Amino acid sequence: MFGGISVGRSGSAQLVAEQAAGFFRGDEDRAAVLLHHAEGRPLVEVGLALDLSTDAAALRVSAGCETAKWSLTKVNSGAGN
């Protein structure tokens, strides 16, 4: 559950979600990415789950992916140490 949003997933997906928690700006970005990419839900459903328009859900997914990518690049380059 992220910020009151239930995101069902398998045990391995749960582990990935917990490990990746620090790579997102907030629970809503993380939930949007997980709903769309981990669960394969269309953006319309992501928007409904998060009480957002489809366009706003797409922006959350995009922003969440970019933030996670930047965070992972920073960690992999050793900048986080």
C-alpha cells in the first residue's frame, strides 16, 4: 500500500518496490509507476486509482520513471557515497 493506494503484486515485485522506494519523489509517483509498469494497468486505470486524469497519470508515470532513472544513475556512478 502506497499513500493509501493498494498496489497488489507478487513477493518479488514487493521486494523490488521496497528497495526502489527511495528512488521516487513520492508515494503517488511510485504507485503510478508500479500500477502501470509492474501490474500492466492502462493509464486510464492508473488515473482512476490515483484520482487523476489520464494525462496527469501519464505525467506521473513519466516523471516517476525519470526520477528513478536519475536516482539509479547517481547510485551506480557512486555519487551517492
